[in-house]
Amino acid sequence: MASASARAEITFDGFTRFVFEGTQKQLPLIIVNQGNEPALVQVKLAWGDKQDSRELPMAVSKPLLLIPANSKASTDILYQGQGLPEDRESFLLLKVLQIPKKTADSNAMAIALQHNLKLFYRPQLPGSVKQAVEQLRWSATAAGSYAARNDSPYYLTLTEVGLLDHSGAACGKVIDHLMIAPFSTYPLPVSGCDRPVGQVAYAFISDAGLAHARRSEL
């Protein structure tokens, strides 16, 4: 019987998401190999929306890196300066693949580990992510469900989204993660709540990747 092994030995110098500011010409990506063996890593870019078939206006300076054990290496994300909207953020994915080392054991199966990291291109925009979250509008819909309206130019990432009844008790299922695009309305797929609802509880994710708990009236 073949055995499979996979070890997540690479990290990203404390980052879980990246913001490419419009004033930058390039964004460094530092990859840390915490393992005791060299790590072969492939870095690619993709649109955050899988349905988007446009050519990417960004590139990776060094798409393949061999990182020594217990060391780090860097590559740069490059933007040609045009091809992305200037009135809102754009959402892309950094796809970092740790290519497994070949093994002499014919019965062993090594598994490649892929990290999908959020990358936001942020041109010079009014306000901030924090202000955008504060201005997020929650409401009941005619169909008896709920929705969140984002009138800002920022992508808003929310976690642990759940309804609260008028006593403040949780009502229905909690949504682990959702992301609301700029200038859009997001319908909440919440089910299992049969009581009148007064608030929605959630946490928003900051640029630093930290969760900040909030409650909003409905």
C-alpha cells in the first residue's frame, strides 16, 4: 500500500493577504522555508473570479524559487500600470505551490501543497476598509431573507456572520466566510432562524489579516 505525506513548511513572513497599492511599481513576496530541507516553490497569479478570462496585467518576477532549508527568498509582483480599474479594488489570487521532493521509496506518494493567498490591487481611493465596514448597510429583503450592501470601492471580507434575535441570542446557521465586492449587494444565505431578528454579528478582516468583531442593526 502506498503511503502519502505532505508537510506545510512554507510561510509568508507573517502575511496571510497582500495589498498592492496603486502608488507601488512592485510588491515583494517573501517566502519562508521553515523545513530542514530545501523547498521548491512555484508562484503564479490568477483572477479572484474564476470566470474572468481577461489577460492578467500582473506578473511574477521569479515564478520558480529554490529556497534553502530554514531560510527565505523573495519574488516581486509586477504591475504594468494599466489594465485594472482605478475607481475600485481588484481581487486576484497568489497561488503558491510547494513542489514535493522526489522520494526513492516507490510506495510513497508525495503531495504538492498549494496556498491560495488573497491579493488586492488598491488604487488611490477615498476612505479606508474600516470606514467601508462602518458604512456597510444590512437590511431585510422582500423575500424574507437578508442582504448586505457595500457602497464602497473596497472588497470587504467577513467571517463568522450570524443573525441575532432581539434578546441578542444567535439565530440560525453561522456563515464562516464571505467577501462582498465593491459597489455590490450580497444576499445572506442564512437558514434555520425562525425568530424575529434584530442584529447581525460578524468579524471583518483587516489588511493585516486580523479579525475585528462587530454588530450591526438590521
